[in-house]
Amino acid sequence: MRFSTMIFPQYEDARGMCVAILGGGGKTSLLHRLGSELAEYFPRVLITALTKSARHSEHPIFLLNEVLRDKIPGLFQQSNPLCIMNNAVGIDKLTGICEADLAFLSNNSDCTIFEADGARNLPLKAHLPHDPIVPEFTNHVIILVGADVVNTRLVDGKVHRPELFQQKWGIADKTRLDSDFIAHVLTAPQGYQEKISSGTQPCYFVNKGDQYPEAAAELARAIRRRTDAPIFWGSVHGNFLEIVR
């Protein structure tokens, strides 16, 4: 099962591309999965993040503040995909790189995948004004959401920044977050879309379909009713992917 087909039907389509993953519900797992898939075809695949991220044991991590820039091309011989973050914070956290460094690294790789925002391992979130905007040089963005948020309420703890989310969308803390409402948050101009630069091609992926298959399929269909963008549901850990037509 190739998750890269969500944006690249053929491997060659990924050459020179820069891909953002935005949202919550498994971004880091998807990041490393895409990196591994594309590294089977390209010798220089970069994976990184613009925000803090947890350590991942699948690939070695190199810290930008410890690596000389002229040494970066040679690092691909040590690890492909090459995971570069900015700095370590404590034992299990890493700080993300800045947009300028992302542009530099992207220009020195065959393709780049990066996490565009953080969600504290939660499936849905509200963005702050200072959260990064997906850079204009990004070619594609995968908008990710976890199916475990469907039909929950803010008090259930499935939304990152619940107070901001409540204020932004004008709902009560016990309002049921059904699939139609979540689809609106993901597709509305004042929702997730406000963090995407114009011209960047989006697709949607509802993750955790192995644990919540009915909720995942229902949410994917609700998103389909609101956009013509490619829409998928499935599970990174469960290793399956379905397209919604």
C-alpha cells in the first residue's frame, strides 16, 4: 500500500516537489511513511517540520544547528529519507526548522515532506495567528484529521486548543462534533484553509480508519460534499487507503 499515491500517482511525479502535512491525527507517522516510500525511488528524500515534533525511532534524526550546510548533501548517503530538525528540547522533543531553512533544504533534495503545524497528538485543532502558514513554494498539502474526533464533544479532549476552537466556531463545549461540522472546519476559508497559500494543491486524508472505520468513511464522504479535492480515508498503522469518489 503506497500512501504517496494520494498526491503522486507515479513516483516520478514527486521529483522536485515540496509537500506539507497539516492538521492532526498521525502527522509524524504519515511523514515517516511517505519518506520511506519515496526513498525507494529517490536517493535524496528530506523529511522535517516547521514546528515542535516528537522523536520518531524509525529514522535517524540530524540537528540543523549541529550540521554544516555544505555537509548536508553527504548526509543522504547515511540516511534516506533524511530527517532534519533544528534542535533537541529535553529527551523526546525536537524544534522545527524555519521557512528559509526549509527552502534551502528543499532545493538540495529530490523531494521534501514536512509537518506544517502541531496538534499535541490530537485529531482536530484550532490554529493561532502565529502558527506557520504553508509556504508559497509548497506544491501540495495533505490535510489530515483523525476519525476518532467524529461525534465527540470539546469536553472529551479530542481537540487541540478547545477554548479557541469554541470561540472561533461559536459552539458550546458539549456540542457534538459531527462529520458535517468537522468537514466545514477543514474546508472553510476561515478554517484549515487559512493556513494554506493560494496555488498549493490540497488533498484530504482521514486517518485511524482501522479503529473507527464507520466514522472515517462518514467524515470522508462529508468532506467530499464540500470540495472537489482528492479525499482518502484509511490508516497509516493499519496499512490501508481508500479513495472517495
